[in-house]
Amino acid sequence: MSTLVSGSTGDWEVVVGLEVHAQVRSESKLFSGASTRFGAEPNSQVSLVDAGMPGMLPVINRECVRQAVRTGLGLGAKINRVSVFDRKNYFYPDLPQGYQISQYTRPIVGEGSLRITMPDGERVVGIERIHLEQDAGKSMHDQDPSRSLIDLNRSGVALMEIVSRPDLRSGAEAAACLRTLRTLLRFLGTCDGNMQEGSLRCDANVSVRRPGGELGTRCEIKNLNSIRFLQQAIEYEAIRQVEVLEDGGKIIQETRLFDADRGETRSMRSKEDAHDYRYFPDPDLLPLELSEDFIAGIAASLPELPETRRNRFVSQYGIGEAEADFLVTEPEIADFFEALADGRDPKLAANWLTTELFGALNRAGLPLSKSPVDAGTLGGLIDLVADGTISGRSAKDVFSEMFETGQAAETIVDARGLRQLSDGAAIAALVDAVLAEHGDKVAEYRSGKVKLLGFFVGQVMKQTRGTANPQLVNEILRERLAG
Amino acid sequence: MSDLLDLDIAGASEALDARRVSSVELTAAYLDAMEAAAGLNCFVTPTPERALEMAEASDRRRARGESGALEGIPVGIKDLFCTCSIPTSAASRILAGFVPTYESTVTANLWRNGAVLLGKLNMDEFAMGSANVNSCHGPVENPWHRTGDGAGDRLVPGGSSGGSAAAVAARIALGATGTDTGGSIRQPGSFCGIVGMKPSYGRCSRWGIIAFASSLDQAGPLTRTVRDSAMMLGAMAGHDPGDSTSADIPVPDFEAALTGDVRGLRIGVPREYRVDGMPDEIEELWTRGRDLLAQAGAELVEISLPHTRYALPAYYIIAPAEASSNLARYDGVRYGLRAGGDEPDDMYENTRGQGFGEEVVRRVLIGTYVLSQGYYDAYYLKAQRVRALIRNDFDEAFGGVDAILTPTAPSDAFAIGEHEDDPIRMYLNDVFTVPSSLAGLPAISVPAGLSVRGLPLGLQLIGRMFDEETVFRVAGVLEQAAGFAHRPSGGA
Amino acid sequence: MSLDRETVRQTALLARIRLDEDRLERMVGELNGILAWIDQLNEVDTSSVAPLASVTGHALPTRADSVTDGNDAEAVLTNAPDRVGGYFAVPKVVE
Ligand SMILES: [Mg+2]
Ligand SMILES: [Zn+2]
């Protein structure tokens, strides 16, 4: 599949690298004991360290270190036994210390890679590094006519900055990369991946070049907070750059913002000194040293990763690849599926989950985590179908009610009297009664109008309000009519 | 009253234990003396009510039989230590109005050990200086005067812990905390004729002390005697999980290290500390110190610390670099001075332009420059490499000696206003103290004699990393042998 | 290395310190003096020396992941020169 952009002077290749800021899943901040919970009152989750008060000092959260290592291992990356925290110095009202503690020359995680699937095959995206750093606070510019307001709740929250190589060749590839990375982080449990709440943000470095030629000058598009915007921004930016170059212009290396309303990128106002961050090792912190045992312990406790799990689903449960792909988009879906498939027909389980439950969830606009039906409840319904207690047709009705009320299948079946009638003698008696009542139709049938079988079935079902086992009804009817 | 002020910490503790005096009486005597000596400008925020409350509480504890290591002892605190609900200024306009809601670990340790707070002490702005003339509260005056000079002669107490040193020398505090980044406890100790101890880096917590240069800053005591110094350091020190650079090792009984015996100890005398233009009287004092220790049974050994002369220039890269970053938080947003501005950058430039004094601006600019793009390797990394060589010099020397003896400062106290227009001349005050700071080693200044102008001069003892005990042990013997009994004419 | 006036101006801008022309002029002279003096470090061969990372030789301590701090917005805001409700206030950022 060609990812080239064709211009008036020929084809251009788009080159994209991503810098992803993933909020580390932890209770407290990277260097302070304040909470990381989202949505609290302004400045209520701020320690004196996070507020940059005089004389305050950072102490690192061991779980954040573990999470970064876990993420590195999930990307098959090199874990650096010694890494160093540096100060990145700049002034901004929501940066209380006047510097961000980050990692510059010696990050905690080195090179790794991520495999992504595109319609025409797989790509391997190089991961350059992951470093740990502090988040800044939040500035609000439109609450007061003359002032900006500062909330430091986010100040000091741990972020992993995951930097890819410029291995991506289109907006679609970048979107797939971010989606795959997000899934991986969620399986690892190292980031909740919530882009609305800002737990996952992405910067894209975009340039264009003649296919296979020298790398062009890149622009950095900052703070893309949805996968769709990422793709749109790159597609817009690539065409913009091609147009500039084809008009004989030059690309200026700069930071750009994506205006989602207009679907355009635009240049950000920048100071002449904006890029002199004066990095140096933070003298309040010593180098971070990790033992081989510490790393091995994390490696041993690593959960099954999405790619492995997907392949296992196909081989162990015999479900289709497309279905398996869907089941591993979220760890909760995969877990739900395995709980549902346990002791049941896996294909049936996959079908109920992907078609019925997700259909209902989508209509209700709910995520799986808010589903009124859990795996045990849905499994109970599947079991009732499998053992013939209810018919497949009633099962749909039971599911609808189950989704509304969250009640167990048995409860609904009993309350609505939907238990399937499978008693052969009882059905035979009903059949005999129906045939006796419709002697004329019986004669017609026997003279060759076999389509009337449906009529007799309908009559029997009507008598039983649909609970008669249709297979048995059919069998007995055929037998009697043949007689 | 005056004999109460003559007691040192050890003597006052004894008197308190024997109920010859109460902490309230002792504290009241100091509060009176503070008022009488207000002209020295040592205290920027006296806390008399707090002092008497704490003294009363101490007397009650003592009556219950509870007694901390500094129970009932009135002390002054350098205004670099954050003290809960008491203004803390770092002697800078930029912290105008700042009142911490928290207490530094070192001061909290002192209060836990029973000490009484007399007030906050003047200093050089953000601890940058060697004369205590860089203060938004005005200069501190040394209680010592040159022989024959009139009362109008005003000398500097040294810096940056100048208020602390002058207060202890003038007997308006029994002891005081200081901080030492490149000599800021030892050099004022020498200028004021008292004992100044900078412990090993990591011995005292930096939590709650306003940072100047994080890899160098250490708190320590300024006291009249070596024994007092050991007692007070013991009450200040200890591991603090809130400071990642704090050493997680036990605090020894420093007082017990004062055995009075140095027989068999090897004391190094570094040949590189004979610097160009050093006055004869400093050389003579150093020789006298060697002789005294030799007479006491120590073995004096000439050693070499070859990179000594590069310590000061390396220090003047590293300390300003760290300071330029540490002082970035003073931006007018969350506390302290705010000057107007149309947008944040404007406000920052106005606030910091008005809030910082000359020396601070000088160092922040140097630090910003040496860290900026294209200069980092040539300056900052180079300086950290030289620092490694300096530490290595000491490590090698300590393979053969137990402590090192040097002068503390290259001169006696100078006049307020002198050298002020010559920053490098001012920096040279720290030529003997900076190398051990860069290496993180414990070092003490002990008063050992008078200059020809009748001003005190100190000798410095440097020890192995975390071996304050040997430093105290040798210092105790040196103090005894030198028998420095002179008193300043100013003060209480 | 010597610093010209423009470099000092840029450095002051980077450090966000407003210098009037007099102060700037004085700083140019003083900073040049200090940097010239610092340049004697170039006499030292450091080609085979690693920069010093720490004097104590201790490892970086870590803490457990639990919420032990925060929950006191007043302590954080009490010294603020300007605030609006629970927020710090600064002159409006122009973006
Ligand atoms: Mg970035
Ligand atoms: Zn980042």
C-alpha cells in the first residue's frame, strides 16, 4: 500500500516520529506523597515539594521506577542499570520549581520496538528511549479577564516519555502506533491510557522527503489528545509541507499546534531563548541504580502481552483472527472473554460478547467496565441455551432484560416462564390436540402440501407461548403427520 | 548576669542540671544581651516571646526528669532555615513576607533536643558571600575590633553565616546554626574567634534549608568551644528520608570522641596550601598549630593535594550553576515579592530584577551562562571532572593520614566596604575551605591565635568522609593547646 | 572566553532578571573578570576523568507509593501574592 503523498512535482514520503507522554499509574507523585487522583479541588493534591516551596526536596517513588521498567520490558527494550535525573530549566507559571526533573542523556529505558499491524501487513516501529519525568501544573487562561489561574494538582505527577524513531510513514501508521502502544500500556497496567483526562498525550515530529532521500526539516506538533487528531494533524501537516516545498519555500523547524475545529496546524508563538533548557544532573538526587534482581523480578511478573494473548486466543480457542484482534484491544475485554469461555463453547462465548454485549454497550454508550452484565451473568445465560432450558429466541429477550436490570438469567427465565418445554409426552399430547382440531389441514398436508408443517409448528408454539422445544415439536409433528 | 553569659553550652547544661539556673533565666539573660547588642545587626527576626515560651516548656520538662541533649539552651538560627510561622528571608528582598508553614529538619531536631529559639540570624543573601555585606537587612558587624582602632572601626564577621558567628562571639547566643557551601561556617568562625564545624555532606538533612548549591550545602554549628560544637552537631544531625542525599548511617556520640589524646594520629600538612601572597602571620599560625599537635604526640606528615589551586575556579562554576537553577523558583507566583508585569515573563523579570541583590545576580548569571548551550561541557562538566580529581587527592592523602591541618582563611577580618568592588578578591577568602567542600569532607575551624591587628585567626582540620569523630578529637586537643582565651571588645 | 554585552543581555533574559543599562554594563565587566579567572581550569588534563556524580557514594533511596502528603490547599496558597479562590493568579499568559 502506498503511503506517498503525490505533489505536482512528484511523490513525497512522509516521515513521522512520536513522543508520547504516558502518565504512570501510581497512587502518589513521582517525587512527593501527594495523590495523583484526577478531578480533585484545585491545589488540594499538592505537597510543598510540588509547589516548589523553599528548601523542599524530591524523594523518588519506587513504584514509578518499577512501572517504567515494566513498560520498557513490554517493549522489549534495554533497561539501563544506571540512569540519571536531570533538571530541564525554563520559566512558566505552572512549573513551580523553575525546572522539570526529567532524564536527558541517561534515561531509564533504552532501545526497544513495537510491532503494528496495517491492512497490508506488519511494521516494526523503533523505540528510541523511555524516560521518567514530572508533569507540570495546569494553567487556565479564560476564567479571568486579566489573569491566568494556576492549579498545581498535576504538578509532579509521574510521566513516561516514550520516544519512537522516525519510522512511521503516514498519519494512519502513527494512529496505529499510538493505538497499539496504548493497548500495550493498558495490558501492562502502567498507564490507564485515558486521553480525555490527559493520561496519554502525543507530540508528532513530521517531515517530508523524496522517497528514500535525505530527511527533511521537521516540525513538532504538540499535545495531540486523541488518536483521530493525531492522524488528522499529520495528514494536514504533510500536505502543508509538500505545498511549501513545491512552491520553492523552506520548512522552518518549529513547534506547531493542531486546531481541531479547523483541522489545521499553526505555528506557536515562541521566545528566542525557548530552547536553551540548560540541562544538568539534579544535585538533589543521586544516580538511579537498578539491580539485575530488581529487573528480573519485574520481568518474571510481566503479564501476558496483547500480541501473545491474541495468538493464544486463536490457537487455544479456535476463534477467528479478526475476533481475536478485537478481544485484545483492552485487557478488560480479554479477561471478560476468558472468564466467559471458561467451560463453555469459546466461539459461542466470543459471539455473545462481541455481538450481543458490545452491541448493547455501544447503544447505551457504556464502556465494558460499566457493563451491567458481568461474565458470570452472561455465562449463566449461555449455559441455559446450551442445556436446552431456554430457546435461542428467548435468550435474546432474556439478554435484553438482563442488560436492563442486571438480574441473573435464571431469575428472568423463571419470572417470565420462559423455561423450554422439552417433555416429549407433553408435546405429543399438544401435537395430537392441534392435529385433531385441524383435520382439514392434516388432509391437505398428507396430499402433498408439506409447507403446512410451519402452520402446525406455529400452532403448537402458540399454545406454549414459545417455550416448546422447536426441534422436538418438529420431530413429533413429522412423525404424527407421516402416520 | 554577665557570668551567666560566660557559660558555654556544656557549662550552662551543667548549671541547668544542677538547678543553679533555669532555662527561663538563661534565656532572659540572652534576650537582654541581644537587645543591648542590637547594633551588630545579628538578629533579623528576634523571637523573644517564643524564646520564653520554649524556655518555660523546657524547665517543665526538666522538672519531669525529661532532658534532651540541648535542653534549655538558647540558640540562634541562620535565616536560611525555614521555621514554621516565623518569617524566613534568606536575607533576600525576593522572600519579602514569606512565612513557612513547615519546619526544617535540622531545627526540628534541635527543638526535639530541648533547644530554645532566640531568633533568626542575618546572613549573606542566599548564603552567597564571605563578609555578610550582601544582605537585604544590612551588613552584620563583627564584635571584634582592631587593636588601637577606635569604636568607629567596623569589621565584617565573615560570611555567609556572619550573623551566626558574630552572635556567638558577642555572647548574644549560646550557639547558632550556620550553613556552609564553600566555607560559610568556617571562615566566619575564624573571623569571629569561635568554633565553626561543617560536617560531612549528608550528615545533616538539607530538608527545609533554602538551597544555594545543593551538592555542597551543609548545615553545622557555630559555638564557642569544640565540646559545644560536638554537642550541638549531635542534636542537629541524623538521617532524614525527606532528603535523598542524607546519609543513612548512625550519628556517633561526638562528645565521646573528645578523648584529649592524639598520640599516634598522623596529621597531614598539604604543601599546596602555602598560597602566593599569604601573609606571614597566617604561615606562622599554621606552624604553631603543627608544633602544638606534635607536642601533643601526633605525627605531622607533609602531604600533597595537587589540584588544590583549581578548587576555587571549579567551585565558582558548580555553585553558581546549581544556584541559577535553585533560585528559579523565586518567580513571584507562589510566595515572596511580586513586581508588576503585563504577562508572566515581564513579571518574572521585574520581580527577579528587583528582588535579587548584586552578588546573587552575578552568580545566577554566571550559572546560567555556564549551563547554556555550547558551554556546558567546557564549564560545568569540566568543573565536575576537576572536582573528581580534588576528591581523589583527598582520598589518596587519607590513605596515609587521619586528618589534615590547614589555615581556615588567608586573612583576618577586614573592614565593611573593603574588597566590595572586587568579586574575585572576595572569593579568595574561601581558598582553604572550598576544596574540602567540593570533596564533601567534614572540616572544623578552631580559633588558634590573634593577628598583629589583634583579630582572631582560625586553623582548619579536615577529616575523612563521615569521620567527624577524628576531626573533633584533634580539634579538642588543638583548642586546649592553643588556649585561645581572648574576647571581643564589642557585644555583650 | 569573553562575554559581550549582547551575550550578557541574552543570559539575563534566560535567567529572567531585568537589568538596566548601568547594571548590565557593570555585569559585563565583572562576569568577564570571573570567567577569565575560571579559565585556568583549562590547565588541568581531565581527558580520562569522569565527572563527579556524588560525594557520599550512597545509592539513591526510594520511597513506597502511598499518599502521605497534600490535602492542604491553604498551606500551599497562604503565601501567594495573588490568588483567585483556590488558584494562584498570574498576569495573563498570551499564547
Ligand atoms: Mg517533547
Ligand atoms: Zn517530556
